[in-house]
Amino acid sequence: MAECTESTVITFLSAALLLCISFALGCTLDWVDFVRVSKTQKRGVVVGWCSQFGFMPLYTYVVARAADYDTLLAIGCILTGCAPGGTTSNLFTLWVRGNVALSIVMSAMSTLCATFMVPLCVLIYIDSTYSTDDIRIDYVSLFITLALIVIPAAIGVTLRNSAAGVRLVRGTPVWQWFEKLGSVLGLALLIAVFAFALATESEFLNKGADVWIPALLLEPLGCAVGFGLATITGLDMPSRRAVSLETGVQSTAFVIAVISLSFHDDCDSQNKALVFPYIASICWVINSLWICAAMRHYAPLQQDDQGERPSPSDGVDAEEPPAKTSAPTATFQTSVI
């Protein structure tokens, strides 16, 4: 296999990117809010989980099979669908007047569940169809990548809920300074990854409609499925928006890191497997703009100030509305990954 400097650089940048954005996500999670939302809005969490790990991997698998992708392109495509939700879903939920607290809890649960759901999805959708003796996802690299999500997120949660974390520095809690630092560094590293990719391997831009169209549809279809299931299960409008965005917004940083580590010693294979995640990331920018605009300006707003009234099956008295689920807007001023 041909090892190259470009492969090493992408591997390092993607690992650092994942560390930063996972730490920033952890810093946004207040443990009291997490427990409260988990108890009072179980339906929202379950619907988001089913949409995230049910529809998205299945969609990308069907696309790869229907379009007859080669092995490496298919692996990149399916991994994009298997990824946990991206932390930008929290910021987008704030912008569209959604249930921010539910969005944060779903992101945390998605990150935690990724430790067993992503390997399971890889086993079902990739190993069963595309893996060969020469080309396969390295499970050691997969679990290393998952550790790069879970451990920094756990450190961020610990800081957020510690006495040191709530100490004020220039009128702002310490945890908010760290959250902003992680988000800014994450954004800078994300830009560096794509700038490096464009400078060294820009051929992915020349791929045909059979790759661009499925990548372009990935986020809108995910959002539509999440919104539809949330509506069917009776969630209020702010919660529907949160579930919708959590389903549609994938962590392409996670996918880039998994592929980079799995094929770190084979530059050619790495570049081919990264084609779909790179294109999906470009489409994510385009789609996020119009989806957020549509949700903010055209979706019904009558229930924006209402929390979901849990049913008795959720373990909460249906006569008592839950505490307000919105989160401080300052939390998301720089959460841009």
C-alpha cells in the first residue's frame, strides 16, 4: 500500500477536529437539564434515535446498491449515513425556535449510542456486502474514533457541571469560554481539512450526478423523516424541529476521521473513500441554509412557547407541564461545527 504525507495530514487534522467539537458538545450539556429532559421527553429522544440510526444508514446503503458504487465509494457513502448527529444541529435548532434542550440531549445520546450502534451498522451494511480481505473498515480505528468523541465529550460534561466550570471569568462562566474555544478551533480545523483536500485531491468535485444527487438529498430526506415521525408521535412543533435537524445533520467530521484512520497507510484508498463525505459536507452547507430558513419562516409557530406535554406512559403526570426546555442562547454563540 502506498503511504503518503497527505494521508497523515488528513488523519491528524480529522482527529484534532473530532476532539475539539466533541469537547465543545460536552460543555453545552447541563446534567440537571439532561436528566429532566430524559424523563419528561422520552418520546422525543426515542424518535430521534430511531430516525438517526434507522433511516439514515438504510438510505445510504440503498443508494450505494442502487447506484452500483465501487467498494470504497460505497464505504464512504454508508459511513456518512451511519454517523451520529452533528453538533451544529443544536445551533440550528436555536435558530429555528426549536426545543434546544431536547436537541442537546439527543446529540449527547447519539454520541453515546454511537459506541455500539455505529459498529453494528458497519457490520450490517458494510461488512455484509462490501468488505474484502484487502478493503475493510478497521474496527480498532473505528473504536479509536469513537473514543475521540466520547472521552472529550465526557471531559466537557464534567467541566460544565463542576464548581470550576461555573466560576465566572469576565462575567462569563469558565465552561462557556472552553465551549467557545473548542468550537472556534473545530471550525478552523474543519476549514483546514477541506482546504487541504481541495489543494491535494480535488477530483471529487468532478463526480457525476449519481454521487452528487444522493449526497444533496441526504440531509433534506433525513430532516423530513425525523419531522414526519415526530409529528406522527404527537410531539409539539419545537420538538419536531429539534428531531428533524438532529436526524438530518450528520457528523461528517466523524466519518472523515474513521476513514482517515482506517486507511492511513493507503493514500489512494483513503482519497476514494472520502469522496462521498466531502461532497456531503459541501451539500450540508447548501441544505442547512434553506432548511433553517424554511423552518424559521414558514413552519407553524403557534406552539413555539409550549413544551411537550408528556403522556402518562412517559412516567410523568400529564396534568403537570414540564419545565421550560429552552437553553441559554449564550451557549451557542460559537457552536458552529
